[in-house]
Amino acid sequence: MKSKIHHQPNGGNNGVVSSNDNGCRSESPSPPLSPNRRVLRRQRRQTLLRASSFSLRRNLRYLLLLPMIYASGLLMCVGPFSGLVGWVYVPGSVYRSPEIYRKLKDDILSDNSTALELSSVWKFKRRPKMPKPCPNSTVSSHFGLNRESSALAPSSGYLIVEANGGLNQQRSAICNAVAVAGLLNAVLVIPQFEFHAIWKDSSNFGDIYDEDHFISSLEGYVKIVRDVPDEIMTRFSYNVSSIPTIRVQAWATVNYYNGEVYPVLKEHGVIRISPFANRLAMSVPPYIQLLRCIANYKALKFSSTISTLAEKLVDRMVEKSSETGGKYVSVHLRFEEDMVAFSCCLYEGGRAEKSEMDVIRQKSWKGKFKRRDRVIRPDLNRVNGKCPLTPLEVGMMLRGMGFDNNTSIYLASGRIYQPEKHLAPLQEIFPRLYTKESLATPEELAPFEGYSSRMAALDYTVSLLSEVFVTTQGGNFPHFLMGHRRFLFGGHAKTVIPDKPKLVLLLQDMEMRWEVFKKEMKLMLGESDRKGMMVPRVRKINRKTSIYTYPLPECECIFHLSSNFSSTGNIQNLGALHPTSNLMNSARL
């Protein structure tokens, strides 16, 4: 065994003592003594302290200057000195549209020389293509359908979901619930709607949609019931909150449902998923995607109360658009008070507007906008296209695109923020401006008052059948509507999607001429035309876009389903009344 060697001091001699030499001195010369480690550490600390002290004294003056420089920068940008040295802002970050309008007003109101015919707005055409019928294997193999008895295989249990949000977020939840029920081979209970302080709508499923039609349309695909059977509820003392509740992760995959949710459903015979917004991934097998299509475009039809008034509103818009062949433009204007507050954008109201919006934000969203990690930059919001377009900006944009003052415009919106002030210039540019309130009588609208989702359903229907739809702020409403229009109009959304970052830059240029603005708006319209007919490339089940915004190619085949989905319905006569499309008979609202 090799011995350890320990270096030790030995009087005046430099020697070593081997651990195996019985104390005898070695004949070999001794190495030099090692320095004491404690001394070395002490010396090293002293050296570092002297160096850091010198460095600190040397840089102290720079450290003291930093806060002064930072404070000076703030003062120069937003403080009292900004008036002297000039406020440096990001181009397009300041709302100057009213100034531009006052400068160009005469040119705008007098320009009807290049009027755009509504029948020729959309230049791009999708190449006619015969939709492929849905394969039989989709029904028989994946849903356990007995072709002779039209009965489904025994279910795994009952699925209860609670849909939250506004009209179209709930619509998304319903379609996803149908798909999940098919995936799990479950019986779906008619979805429940959560009441929310923002939308303030206590409507049930049957108040907005036709329950009987919903159940019958999905027969043979997913079984739908109105309530959980008594034999199941007795096990939970008729208390829904006692039913096993699962909080599913957002955009959950098929594997997640099969691995995490299905075992619980099989064990208990019933499960409850809440909340249920965006709880299913877009990339799912074709037979699950098909269920979304059937639910959205065939099974969900508005209730008779809604569809009856909606048809009247469409008829009245067609009558008021006689000079344009019964064609009209619909605009989804998101300039309601709560939307302006939520966007954290500033317009021309100054401190009073800011204080008012702060109060609304605190009332509706509590401390969400006061968190330490929340940075509010109205200027950057505007530059990045996150601010709602004002009625004035929408009017200038459409007039620049070539829509003249004979164009009938339907405004799909809630109550506009400061309507007297903000709607006046739009009414000046387009005198034929209508809303559901101006088209319907107070008696007709009375059953809808206080129900935001029912009101939105009216807007949805009138906008769906317009020749041109204009979206101004994104959200579920325009995304679902664009998808529905693609489904009806042969793949073309026929939608104007403003390039807002470009628009805000133009609307701050005080030197801009009307002809220049018109040229840019026509280019913007052309780009919307091109993008309106785009169909995403879907490979197998790897879909990255929303099936509700881009329903093709998967949803094309449902035109060829069995007679359960024949093209009939409450709006079947709109095709004759409204010449924009021959596909109106296929619309299912």
C-alpha cells in the first residue's frame, strides 16, 4: 500500500517523516516548506478589499450620475421641459385623425368620382372545386355507428361543460364540446352558460339556439341530452358541484383527453369540465374535426325569436340598399366604452378621458391593470395596431377605398363610447348608416334589451349576409364570421381587414393629400381581397390555424352528408331577397 506523505516542519531541518519508516529520518533531501494557507487567504482578502475600494472610489462619481441622467431623461420626455426641447414620440403613436379629417373634409365629401361598385369589390376568385364527400369510414369506424339501426355504441358516460364568455366564445366552447364528446364516446349534456359581469347576459342555451335542431342534427354522431338522468344525479344528491370536476389545460391534445380525462369518465360515469373555453387543440384527427364543422355550420341555429327578427333586419337593409342592388357593407365597430378602456389607448379626451377609463378598468377588471408587471404604453399600442379604430377612421378608410356616399352601411356594435361625438363624422361621410336600433322598432327590440349575446346574434346574422364585412379590432366575433362567410361564399371571406399599423402612420401625416391616401387604401383593399380567399395548407392533422376562421378544406364535405343535413331553415328565403350569394339556402343560423 502506497503510503501517504505529510509535509511537516521539523526544527531547523527540512525533512519528512514517512508514515511507514518507524520514525527514521529519510536520506532524501527535503522539499521547501509550503506557505501557510491561512496566511495566503488573509493576504488574498486584503488585496481584493484594497482593489474593490479603489475601484469603488474611482467609479463612485459615475454611479452618482446615473440616477441624475435617468431623471433628466424622464423630464425631457414627459416632464415640464418637454415643451422646450420637444417631445420625441414614435411615428403614428398620437391620435390625430380629427385634424386630418378637418384638413381633407372637403375633398372627402365631394369625391364620388371613383365610386366602387359593390358587385365588383372582390376580384380574386377561388377556382371551382367539387367538394369531396365525407368518407363513410368517418361515421362507421370512429363513432361505432350501426348502419342498419343508426344507433351509437354504448357511451362512456355523460359530459357536462360550462361555456363562458360572449356569444362566439360560447359558440367555440359548444363546438369543442361536441368534438370532445365524440372523442370520449360520451353523451353530451346541453352546455350551460356562465354569467359574466362583463357580458351581463343570463341567457340559457335555448334562449339563443334551437335545442331541438341541435339535438337532431347531431343524431348518429354524438348523443345530446338536456339533463343528466336521475339515476346518475341521485349518486351526487342532485348537486352538480359534487360531480367530479376536471380543470382541463388550454388547447389540450387528444392524447391528454384519452390519458387524463377518459379514465375519470369511465370510473364515475359523468364528469364536469369548467371552464371550457379553448380546451381542445386545433390539430385533431379528421373525424373529430368533422364534428366541429357539423356543430358550427349545421347544428347551431339561432332560436326562432332571434332568427325571426334577424330576417326582418336583413330584409330592411336590402330595401334600403336598392341603389346598390340590395348589397350593403357591414362594419364590426369595437369602440364601446369597455373596449376602449380594455385597450389602454388614448384618443383626444385628455386627462378627463384617462381618468374615466381608469375608473372603468378598475370597476370591470379590478387590479388587473395595476399589477407591477403590467406596463401600459398607449403610444405603442396604437403603433402596433392594438387600438380600436374610431368611427371616423373607419369612415375615412372606406371612403378612401372607393365606397361612395350612396353605400348603405350596417354598424354591428354595442353602445359606442361618446356616440354623439364619435358617430357624427361617420354619419357625415356615409349618410346611409344603420344599426339594429334604427332598423327595428322599440317593441321588436324589447325582448333583447339587457341580453348582450342575443343582441350580438342579430348583428352576426346581418353581417353574415352583407356583401362586404369590415373588421376593426379582432376577437371571436369577426373570426367566426369570416369563417362562416368562407363556408358560404365558396372559400372567400369577403372581408376588409385593415392594416392598422400602416393606417395610423397615414393618419398622422398633416402634409398628406387625399389622392395619396386613396391610393394607399385601394392597395389595402386589394390585400384584403387576396387574403380573403386563402386556404391554409393542412397536412394530416397538423393544423395551426383555427377551424372556425378557416373552415376549408375539412368542412367542405358536410354539404354531401345525409339528408339529416339538407339545406333548409329559417333563412332559406334570404337567397331570393339578398342577391349576394346563391348559397344562402345552406346557411344554418
